[in-house]
Amino acid sequence: MTRVAIIGAGNLGVQLAHHLGAVGGLDAVGFFDDSQDPGGLVSGLPVLGPIDDVATSHAAGVFDALLMGIGYHHMQRRAELHETLRAVAPFATLVHPTTILDVTAQVAQGAVIYPGGIVDLNARIGANTLLNVGCLVAHDSTIGDNCFLSPGVAVAGFVTVEDGVVLGIGTVVIDNVRIASGVRTGAGAVVTRDLLEPGLYVGIPATLKKRLKP
């Protein structure tokens, strides 16, 4: 049994702890969180300490692997913590047992796939990327590192989603397009062409509404 500690004890961290219970061989043992008192309980699991305690706790054998529970409102922090902490302790990979994962698909270390996902032929999911409930990634598409796909996102074939992209709930992406780092889409957006400038895109077809820093 791999004992998994979760970075962040907020809503996302609690969800991860819950879904870990459905995956054989993985067991949630607690949270690291800078805003919670060590020793307190969150959803029945202990707060193991602040994030600065991860290295010493791993060396002491408190846990075996990590998962990232920092959500899409803090994408830069999420990516920075993953980069720092993966040098300290390995990251687990959580694929919910209701996910349909093709044998040719690749899921990198630290990725999370929630219930009801479909990852098709030759699709690739990057490190520290989260696919929320009911996400579909079709054949030969790549989702980069540190991405966040909200519930019900559908990505067609031969799509490239670069690192650090957030796709809002119900986003649909047609085939053979590229979505650049730093892009976010609003709820129900339909991506029909390459999105190459960092920013928030909304509507049908998805159109730049607000420029964001890369």
C-alpha cells in the first residue's frame, strides 16, 4: 500500500483523499497545508504540517508519495510546488477505476483522472495535470504538464494542449488545434482554431475576452 500525502487541505485536497479510497494500492494519510494547524483533522485525516515539512516528513517515513491538491485559482503556485517537491518525494498517479484508459495511453506521474474519464488511443496526459469528472481526451491528443480540465471537457483527436492550460467546465475542443500555455477557457467554450495568446477565451467559437500574463 502506497501512503499518499496531499498538498493542500481545501476542497480539492478533500476530493483527492476521497477518490484515493477507490483506487487499490493507494491510501490517503493526511495533508500538508500552510493555513491549517498541524495535528488537526480535515475530513477525518490529519494535517501533517506546513508544506515546508514535506522533506523531513518523507525522510522520516511518514508517507510514500504526494498528490497536488492546489486548485485552478493558483496555477502558478501549483506548478512551482510540483517542480520543487518532486525533487523531494515521488508523486503518485491517481486514475479512478471508472476511467476508461486505453492500453496505449500515457499518464505521467502526478496526474489525476477523476471518475468517468475516457483517455483514448495514444493520448498523453502530462505530469501534475488534473482531469475532473467526465473528461474525454480522444486519440492522439496531448495534454501538457500542470493543466486543469474542468468537468465535462471534451478534447477531439490530434489536439495539443500545452503546459499550464485551464479548460473550463464543458469546454469542447475540435480536432487538430493547438492551445498555448497560459490559455483559460470559460464554461461551455467551443475551441475551433488554434489559441496561441495567453488569455481568457469564452463563447462559441471561443474568442479572446481578456489577455493574461503567460
